[in-house]
Amino acid sequence: MYIAPHSGWDPAAEALLQACVARKPDLVIVDGMTGAMSIMGKVPESNSDFSHFELEFLRPLMAQGAALLCIDHTPKGSETPTIFGAQHKKAATTGAAYSFTEPRIWLVS
């Protein structure tokens, strides 16, 4: 199942999330944490907004046993491999966090 709301987080997008949760996926990939948070009206740099995003979006998926792969792109032109935005994004990681750069791979957990 692929969810990509284009007009903001509305009842139809919420229904899609609930349908995804009901299917009990093994793996959920969130490609673009900034985009996902923005669609839900959250500010990616806000720790408070990330906490709400985690509770409203990520935790329902994890509660069904899904492994989450969350992709968070670093700012363009960044010289250092850092997690963009809220520190809570890194703090919420319960597995491993990796940063990929050319030509090196950095482990940032």
C-alpha cells in the first residue's frame, strides 16, 4: 500500500493510514520525514511537533508490529551528516540510524 496525500492531512488521508494500520504491515517506509510532518501541519524543527507526529502517525504503525524505515534527508549543501530538524527525531530512534554520503557511509546512532 502506498500513501501519498497531496493536499494535506485530511479525513481521506487519515482513512488511508487507518487502512494501512489494519493490514498490519511488516515494514513501513516513510520517505521524507519533513514532507510527512509538513502534510500533517507539523514543523520539522519543532520537538513538540515531532512528538505529536510520532504519537499520531508513527506509533500506531509500530503498535501493529511494523518495522519503520524513516528517511530524513539532510539539507542540500550540508558538509556534515546530521539529522535535520528536531532533536527528538534522533531520540525516538529505537534501532539504528545511518547517514549515507558520497563516498562514505556514517553510522550516527
